[in-house]
Amino acid sequence: MTGLEVLWLFLAVVIIFIILSTDPKSASGDIGDNNSTVLFLSVTESQKFFRSFTWSLVLLFYIGTLLINGY
């Protein structure tokens, strides 16, 4: 197993872990009259980093897949 394949496998595990550890219920963008709405909106803002980080990892995973298949 080459270094690229090890990195590819590591990226796959990290992507799976991040996706399974995020709570889609807390990412609700519904605005209501409840005081808990502020809590949900702040969670949505804080999850923007994780979303962009996850998509970056997915892009690296895709590029790694192309490189592994090219060899």
C-alpha cells in the first residue's frame, strides 16, 4: 500500500467520522418565536466551518481517487 493509498483511506475515515458526528437537526434554519431559535442559529453559523472543511476533504478524496486510478 503506497502513501497515497494510506492518505486516501485516512481521508475516507475522517470524512465518515465528520458526517456521522454532525447533527442535522441542529442545522435547522427555521425561524420561530421560540427563544431556542437563537441557539439553533448560532449552531448553524458554527457549522459553516465543518461544512467547508468536509467539502475540502471530499475534494481531496476525489483527487486522490483519480490519482490512484491513474497509476
